[in-house]
Amino acid sequence: CTDLVAGFLCSCDLGFTGKHCQHLIDDCASDPCQNGGSCVDMLDGFMCHCRPGFVGLQCEAEIDECLSDPCSPEGTDKCLDLDNKFNCECNEGYTGLMCETNIDDCKSSPCMNGGICRDGVAKFTCECPPGWTGARCEKDIGSCTNQPCQNDANCIDLFQDFFCVCPSGTDGKQCETAPERCIGNPCMHGGSCQDFGSGLNCTCPRDYSGVGCQYEFDACQANVCQNGATCVDNGPGYQCICPAGYTGKNCDQDIIDCKENSCPPTATCIDLTNRFYCQCPFNLTGDDCRKPIQIDYDLSFHEPSASSAALVVPFHMQAEDSLTIGMWVQFSHRDEPGVFFTLYSTPSSHSVQGRRALIQAHSSGVQVSLFPELQDVFLAFHEYATINDGQWHHIAIVWTQGTLTLITEGLIAGKVENYGSGKELPQYAWVVLGKPRPDSSKAYTEAGFEGKITKVQIWNRALDFTNEIQKQVRDCRTEPVLHTGLVLTWTGYDDINGGVERMVPSHCSQHICPPGYTGPECDQLTVDKLPPHVDYCPGDLWVIARNGSAVVTWDEPRFTDNVGVVRVEEKGGHRPGQTLLWGTYHVAYVAFDAAGNSATCAFKVYLLSEFCPALADPVGGVQMCKDWGSGGQFKVCEIACNSGLKFSQPVPKFYTCSAEGFWRPTNDPSLPMVYPACSSAKQAQRVFKVNMLFPTSVLCNEAGQGVLRQKVKNAINSLNRDWNFCSHSIEGTKECKDLNIDVKCDHRSSRPKRANDDTAVYELELQVPVKSDPVSHSSSQARASVQRLLEGLILEQDQFDVHDTLPNTVPDPASLSLTSDYACPQGQVVVAPDCVPCAVGTYYSKETKSCVHCPVGTYQSESGQLHCIDCPLIAGRPGVTIAPGARTAAQCKERCPAGKYYDDETGLCRPCGHGFFQPKEGSFRCQLCGLGKITRSTEATSQDECKDECASGKQLAGDGTCEQCPRGTYRTQGLEPACVSCPTGRTTPKTGGATIEECSLPICHPGTYLNGSLNTCISCKKGTYQPQSQQTKCLQCPPNTSTKKQAATSKTDCWNPCEMQGSEMHCDTNAYCLLIPETSDFKCECKPGFNGTGKVCTDVCKGYCENKGTCVKDARGQPSCRCVGSFIGPHCGQKSEFAYIAGGIAATVVFLIIIALFVWMICARSERRREPKKLVAQTNDQTGSQVNFYYGGAPYAESVAPSHHSTYAHYYDDEEDGWEMPNFYNETYMKESLHNGKMNSLARSNASIYGNKDDLYDRLKRHAYPGKKDKSDSESEGQ
């Protein structure tokens, strides 16, 4: 304490703090102990009690259990240090905690067939019994190995044996017995026979073959005749008829065509096939090789697929390390591709067989393959200096000293260095202009070109680029001929194929004007009066679209013009790839040239739901159809009823289906066409109708009507008696029964100005049913028509005149109307001359007196009916038919509500779908919104619901606006009406997916998360969970918890196994339960002071100390022993060295004392013999111990135990043990007691035990240790 002014200051000792040093510092407050160590606060610091496996002041160091090499060295690959333990990773073939056990590979009994298994390290060896071999004795030692069977017999292995399957004719164990097969010489035509045991072999003569030389050799079939010769089979031989130029038996020899005087003296004769070629000296030509060559010409090629011109024979290159090729070329058409020059190498100077392409020039560049061992080189022409533009171009190809250069128009178009440096060119070469002539199928291109070539020349040196080549380019007609090094000049192309023309003089200096221009400078515009030509125009196009629209494509027309087509317009605004609705579209393309001339291509596009569907035959009838129109794609049909049947409704002459795709005639093309049905036909009742006026000046009344009616009836009956025409007559009187006579009164004003002068009129309506027409007279058999008879009756005979009965009433002949008609019963219609019942699907209308189709929603399955039958209820609603005229109840379908239609294929009501609507119920199809329109709902009921189609990635919302496709869906405008779900298991990264390609992400379900970099779903690892789908990470479990497995989906899956209580506890009560978050597992770790697996923990002190040592634990639980007696060591298992040394010294002293006692006893006994004394009688021990001193007495052994602190040395009967003095406390006292006879209190108290002095000596003498006789002194001392 330090005194201060108005106070004091305490300087605290270590470990204390506070104003008065009253607080003990808690050094454990900062939790300094690591790895689960427990902290003990000390006065001046702290002490950590570490968990097993950790050491250090703060338990910071982990003990490496592998340092002591606990694992077996033979069976261990490596030792892994773990938390307070180690793990031995075993080598192959070892197991056990320390990898100390060699796995018994013979445990599975791998050896087969009685083999003995010898275990090794990670392997086994089988000792096989006789007859078996193989790694597992699985193979029978084949007796067939040595091929014991003879005569090509088949050997079969048996166990330690073999069996020979002998060929026919052989016998014996080894098929060694065989007959003599060549006896009688079975080989025909002089063949030589050879017997090889199992069979014979015939060696045939040259012209025969077969097993027995029975077949004669067919040389023609073997193609022995060469070079296209014709083979003739002559029976015993053959003959080859050689083509021109070949000879020899097989036409394999070329006839030498070069004779002595075949060519001029200066020319070289080159033999060819069936001809020869006179090669004039260089730069000369003509029959006598005296004319200089003429190079002012062009070769014009007209057929790219066939035209070519080649040298007749190869030429000598005479080049080693340099080469220059020059030429002029003109393509006839701009941008036309093709090959125009090919240089081949040949093996000889007179044959082109075995040629190989060295250089090939075509429209885009030059392909160079001078050396086959090097990679081919391609040198392209410049884009700004193309050669196929219709103009003349100069081309030069130069190779020298490994540098390859392509030159066009005097400009370098391409160069390659280090190509073929140090290599030599082939000796002979051959040139082909136009279409290549490859020796094999390998070629750079198949086609030649159309155009002209001139001045093709080859030098065996490199022309100078700055001088010589530029002079060649300047003017093709005036260019100088460079004779130095010239090995091929512009001549000799006489081998012609296809259309090749030689044009003299050359036109290579002529400039070709563009189309539409002329003049020397191509600056004069030509007057173009020719319209473009239509090269291709599509025909009419029919497209079937079931859903009302389709994407329609076509090949657009192609036009050409002598000058050039300037533009092409489509007048209707239609283009291939457009989406069109049902209907007919007129497409017209118009092409214009620069002069305004035009050409038109027009065609139609028909978009139909179906095209001319096939129709079923009419009920009771047949149809006869024919094809018509372009390509016979249209139809025309006629229908007719079978015999005895007729149509009850009018039918057209033809039913046609043309470009519209539907059948005509029809009132509604959208409805299916159904032919009318046929009905049975019966003859109709013929009725003649008579209408006539009878004016009268008197009153028209019923009496007058009756008079007129009777007059008419009498006249008809009278006529019927003669002609018998009435359909029903009364027998006998011949009166007509079914006459229909109607007389009416009509008041008419003949004088309009005088209303009082009205005139009455009798109106007669007479119907006379007749049974036939014409009819015959009953007596004269004359024939007459009924109409003629009635006309004569009325007009000629005046049989209707009633003036005699009705004065002032006369018939009006001018008003007479005489017609005939047919009458049928109700339900039937007249189809003259028959009555036909209304067919099925129709009913008889009394108003129109015709057959009418049953309305929609009704049907009629019988003929001749007056009404139709309503459809039955279907799904609680009246049924409906697709069209009028239904014939059966089966045609009644469910009446679908508005917004839906009936699908006849499935028999269900289906929504109209996006882009369709239907305001009516009971419909069989929906109406299309129109191009570019869509509906939000699939069951739209009004056209007002049709909205403009949304862009890709959007769909129509309920309010008519466009909304983004939700995540996991997509929509492409024009393809999908609404957003479509991604394929199963896939989703989109965001909303607004426009194509299926955007469904690129997998759907990650709960328990997983999406790895953005890998684009895959990964399960949540142990210790994490995820309850939602499509997340990018997993959630961590609460502290001190984990999950039992991966892919946990809930927080409830997080748990701590160490929190189990009662019988569910995982660890011993003397163990810690520790969670391992990485594996969601736990481990049990015994508490300090206990050992074990954690499941079971035992006290470390149990059995730790030996020899009754006491076990004591320190603060960390480490045991130590407190030993008793002379025991020492960690477990009190060792004797103290000091005790052994002290015992040895004591034994020596005792030995000396005993010797002294023996000496003394001898002397004493001598004295006693001289002075015999009476022995003192023994006294009883008052304490009751009654201990006997003699050896073997159990009470004595207890009485002389160290606890009694006996002054005598203990000894035993076992001579191997010798003397032992574990407690030698009072040697001086003992000596004094023995020699002086003085007794201390202890001796006195045990007087009954020891007896008197003489008795004690006698006992010692009798039981004294005599020592070893056969051991050395050192050994005795050691004992």
C-alpha cells in the first residue's frame, strides 16, 4: 500500500486486482484452452486440462498417434493421424485394426476340381491335381494338344484322355486306319491323285478344275482377254478377238504402229494405241513438219460437263528446280465456276496411264500438288480481280527455288515460300484444257468451264516478274514469244472431247461490254426491246391446314434478261414463309429490266381444311367419279339409284370438286357433303286437271253449282264407258269413283263504270285420275290420249254446255285450261311417272309438297315420314347434328356450350383453343380470329375476345394486354398461342422465355440448389437444408446440429444425436458425445480418466497399479500409482534397487552372524556336555498366540510377518530363494540380545515365542541354510 495525498494506492500481487486488490483475476474468462480443453483458474495464470489427444499450454498441439508406428509395417500402406486416434490404411491383401492380418484369399475356396489353395499376399496359388491346369485348376489338360488324331480327324478332349471323330472311311483309336483312295485313279482328264488319309486330292491339268477334275476351265468367265477384247469359248479352248491396236493370245500386246516411213524424217514417231503420232521438231508443224506453228487462235469450250482438249502425247518438262506456266482465259458467263487448266505428270513420253495432277486452275484459284509427299497448296485469286467476269485475263504460275507465286494481270495474287525446296519436278507432263481427265476417281472438280483459252505456254525457268511477265500481260495478240526455256508452246491440242471449237484469229484482245452497252469503249446504251424471260414459275399450290392457318412456303420465280433484271415485285404482298388463313390467295411476281420491259409469273395458293374428300356412295345407289384438271387432281362425280329406286329430291347432273377443295353444289362449303338417299319408286297416279269459266247473267247459286257439277260428271262417265280411262270405275256402270269436281261462284264486274251491272261466273275445277295414258277404245281398240279425249269432249262435243238447264249460262272456251299432273299419297313426292317416298334424313312438307332435310337437332331413319324426330338428351342437353339431313340417332351428338366444339374423333366437347371463338352452342367447329389475332381463353365466345398477337416471350393476359411468360414457360410468336411449359425437368432462367432453347435450367426441387456455373442441381450437403425449389444455395442448420443425410428439405431435419437421453443415449455416461457436422455423425469420446470406445468407458485406474499400489488421477485424468513397500515403477511392478542392495548387505551380515553363532553354539555345546543342565520347562503363552517357530507353521508365518517387526531374518524351505531380509530394523539390538542376553520390551513381550537362549540356538542350528554346493561363489552371492 502506498500512501497518497488524500488517499492510497494498492499495488496488487500477481493474480489480484481491484482498488483494494480484493478481486481474483479470472484468467479463464477468455477461454484460452483450445480443442475442447477445460480451463482451471490459478492464482497467477491458468491451467488447461486437455482432452485426450491434445497437449500444450493451451491444448493447441494435437498428438500425432502415428509417430510411434502403431501399424503393421508389412500390411500398412500409410498411417492416418486422426483426432485422438489413428487409422491404418492397409495394403492390398491385409486387414485388421493394425493391418496385421493377411487376408485369407483361400477362404472362398477358389481352386476348382480338388486343387489345393496356397494363400499369398493379395493372391492365391492353386496346386492342381493331375489332369487339371489353369490359375484355378479350371482347365482340363487337353490330350488333344499333341494332335494325336490322324487323317484330319476331329479331336475331342476328355479327362486325361481324348476321342477322335474319324472322317468317313477311317477307323482306329487315332483314326490311323484309312483305305487306299487313289486305287483306280478317280481323277478325270488326266488328273494326278494324291491320298492324304482322310481324303484324296486331284491335281488337275491346265484346262480342268473341280474335285475330280470334272469341270473344264471357262477362260471367258475368268476374263483372260484383256484391253476390251471379245472372248469366244471354243470348247477345249478359247479365242480372244482383239480390238484394233492389240494382239497376242490374250490381246495383251500393243501393236507397234510406227513403221520405217510413217513420219517425215525430221519428226519423231510416237506409237499409240492403233495409231501413231508424228511429233514435229519444236515450233514446226505440217505434214512434212516444215511449216512454222500458228499461235493466233483461241480454243472455245461450249460444254462444261464434257468439253476438253488435251495434248496428244506428253511433253518433256526439261525442268529441275524452276517452272513457269502462262495463259490467257475468258469465262463466257460472269461468276460461272469451273476448271480450265490441268497439268498432269506421266510416267513416260508416249503414255498417259498412271498420270497424277500437278497443277489445276479453276475459277477461284490454283491447286498445286507438285510433290505428293508435301501438303497441297491452294493459291486463291483476289476478290477484286476475279477471272470469271466475262473478260480476258492473263494468268502466270511460277515456281523457283522453293517459292510458288500466282500472278494475275501482272499482279501477285498469292505466294508460298519454302515449297519443295531442293526437289526436282517430274520428267514428263501432259496438259488438259477444260474438263479434267483424272486417271482415277480422285479429282479436284468434275466440271470444266464455258469460255475461251489461248497462248498456253510453259517454260523450264522462272520468267522475270518485272519485265518478261509484264510484257506478256500488255497485249495478248502482240506479246513477244519468249523462246528461252520454252518447253511447251501453243500447239498440239488435237485430242478433243465434247464441244471444242478452234477460232482463228484469236479474240483475246477484244473487250467484252457489259449487257446493254456496246461500242469500242462500251459507252453506248443499246435499245432493249426484249422482256425478261420467266425461267421458273410455281404452279398453283394447295395446302391443307386443319387448324385454320399454316405457314406456306414456295420456291420464288426465277427470271433472266438479256441485259439484266433490275427488280422483281410481288403485287399482292405475299412472300414465302407467311402464315395464311383458310382461303384462296392470288400471288403475282412481276420482273422488270432496265428498259421497263416486264414479265409476270402468277399462281394461286389454296389453304384448305381438306382437299376434295372422298364421298360415300348414296344410300341405295352408286357414284361414278373421274379425275380432271391439271394432273388429274380434281374430281367430278355422277350418282344414280339402283333399279327400282329413285331420289326423292332433285339432284344435279354432276358433283364437282375443283381448286377450292370442296364439293359443289353446296349451300355451305363448311358442312360435309352427303349424297341424297334413294327410296323405292312406285307408279304415280296420273291426274288431268280441267279449269274453265262459265259466265252467267243470272244469279250464281248452289242450285246452279249442282246442275253444272252433275253435267260435268255425266259427260266424264259417258266418255269413260267408251275408253275406260278412270283409275277407279264402278263395275257395270263404268262410272268414275274418284272424280273431284269443284264448282265455285265468282262475282266479277264487266263494266267498271257501272257497278250495278255485275256478272256472275261459275268456276269449274275438275280432276280426273286416270290409270294409263294413252288409252284404247273399248270396242274399236283405237288409241288416243286422255287429254285429246277431254279436249274433244269439251270443245268439239260441247258436253259441258248447260244452257238448256241454266239459261244465260254458257261455257267460255277461251278460259279452258287442260293440264295433267301426277298425284301421290302424303309423304311421297312425284318423280314422274312414279311416286317416291321422302328418303331417310328428310320429311314431307305439306306447305311445299316436297321432301325437306331434317333440321339440325333432328333425324329421320325411315322414309315417307311427315316429320323428323328430335335428338335424344345427351349429357342432360338435347343432342345436335352436324348438318341438316341426319338419318340415324347415332348422328346426334352432344350439344357443346359456346366456346367449345364437338370433336367427332374423340366424341368429346373440346375448347376452341387460342385464336378461335364460337358464340353458338352445339357447334362442330370454331371460328378463326384472323391472322395475327389471339385469344386469352381457350373457350372464347365472341369475336371481341380476339386481340392482336403478343410478341415472343409474352402471352395475352385477362385484361387484353400482353404479359411476360412465367418462369418455366416460353412462347414463340406465330408458333404457340400461349405460353407453353418447358419440357419435364427444365425451366427458364427468367420470365419472358421466347423459345424452347431458353428452357436451359434444370428444375431444382427442395433439398437441392442450382449451381449456376455447372448449370446442374446439386443436393444439399449434410448440415444444410432447402425447403424451396429453384434456389441458388442451401440453408445452414442451427449451431450444434446437422442432418442425417443429404438433400434435407426442412429445418426439422436438423438434429443433434448427442441430445438423446435415457435409453436412447449413444455414449457411455463417462463419455462426451461430440457432433461431427461434416458427416452429420457423432463420436463418443471418453472423459478424462476413462478409456474405451466411447460406447463403453472404463476407469483408467482399473488394474492400472500392481502390488496393491494406489491409483491416483491428476486434473487431466492421467493415472499414477502410489506404491507400497519396496515396489516402484509406473505401475508398481518393479522392486526397488535399493531394497535389493540393502537385502544383499543384510544377508551378508546375517551370514556372518550365523557363522559366529555356529561357532559359539559348538563351543557352548561343548561346555554343556561338561556341565549338563536341566532344561527350562516351556511356559504357555498367556496371550494365546501359541506360535510354533518350526518351519511350516502357519501361525508362525503370520507372527513373523513384517508387521510384527521381527528382529529375526525370515527364511524359507525353498533353497532357490536363499535368505531374504525384507525388514531389517534393529540389527544392533538383535546382536546385543543374542550375545548379551539382554531383552528389550519387545523381546520380553514375546518370550514365549523365542524361548531361552539355548533353545533358540538349537533351533537355528537345525534350520540354518547350508548353502549351495554346486554353484560358484558369485552365483551364491547373486542368489
